[in-house]
Amino acid sequence: MIPLSIAGTGEKKSIKKIAGNTEVKRHLENLGFVSGTDVAVVTVLGGNVIVNVKGSRVAISKEMAQKIYT
């Protein structure tokens, strides 16, 4: 498993695990990041990671992306 923050641009990955406290996990789940979901890194801009998840583009901080394991 690797954190989403180091996945290559354009790579499709499946989420295996979400780390962090309950509040962080809930926030990421509300954005669509749940185990088994496919995600793809679109780009990394200024410390933010833009990803496609469930048909939407979502920008998250690099710190949040480090809590998503693929």
C-alpha cells in the first residue's frame, strides 16, 4: 500500500485504507473517499492533490492525501 500523495499523475488506483482519527475519516468519506473506490490523480498543484473520485474532481491537501492508502 502506498499513500495517494505519491501516486503518479493519471494512475488509477483503488482505495485500500483510510488512516487518521474519526473526524478525518468522516470528512474524507463525505468527499467520496471510501475503501474499494477507484481514484485517479489528476495533478498536484501548490501542495494540493486534485483527484477524480466517483465522477467528480476533488482537491485535497497533501496531508489528507497521505492518509489515503491505495
